Amino acid sequence: MKKILLVIPCLLIVTNIVCSQTKECTRKTNFGEVEICLPKIEGYKECYLDPTIKQIADATEVPVNMVLGYYLNDKAFKNKDSIVSSGFDDFFKLYGTKQIKDYKANESILKETQKALAGNFLS
């Protein structure tokens, strides 16, 4: 089962996931001027900076987006050197659209975005 997480302009979903998991970061990354804490997720390893994984993550993303984090389940990460030939299907990919990385949203826009996304990603 593929698990993909879209970072939206307001970063609302990422914020909710970070807060619901833990305050401890596995790694911090920037999306424009915003620093994002990538949380520990039980059973997964955040591994975007690993050269093999970075190559796969970047190659499977469109140029208008920026990969922020990539989580593989523990078993897949242990076999990462053979992952290119064998494939994998249990991962999280966090990314943001470059065009909106420093966009300032007010509360009204955030609520509207959350409502629009609820039917697409959260239900």
C-alpha cells in the first residue's frame, strides 16, 4: 500500500502529523523560510538524505515540487541496496510545491484549505 503525504501551502497537515506523533525530530528540513521537524514514525525510517533513496525520491517527483522527507518501512530500508531492482510499496513521501513555499496564509485561507483537502486526503 502506498502512503503519500502532500505538503500543502499552509503546511497544516504536516503540522498536525508532527504534533500527533512526537516532539522529537529525526531530522529538520526547510521549506522556504519554514523549518519543518520530520517526526519519528514507529516502524519507519526517515531516509531522504541516503544517496540511494534520494535518487529514487527525486526521480519520482515532478520538477515543480521539492521532496522534504522520505520514510521507508524498517524492512525495506534494511534492503535499500536492492530496492531499485526489487521495488517497494510501503513508504511516506513528504513534498511541497516550490511555487508556494514562502506563501503567507491567513486563518481564513487555512480553514478553507483544510476543508477542501478533507474530502481528498483525510477521509
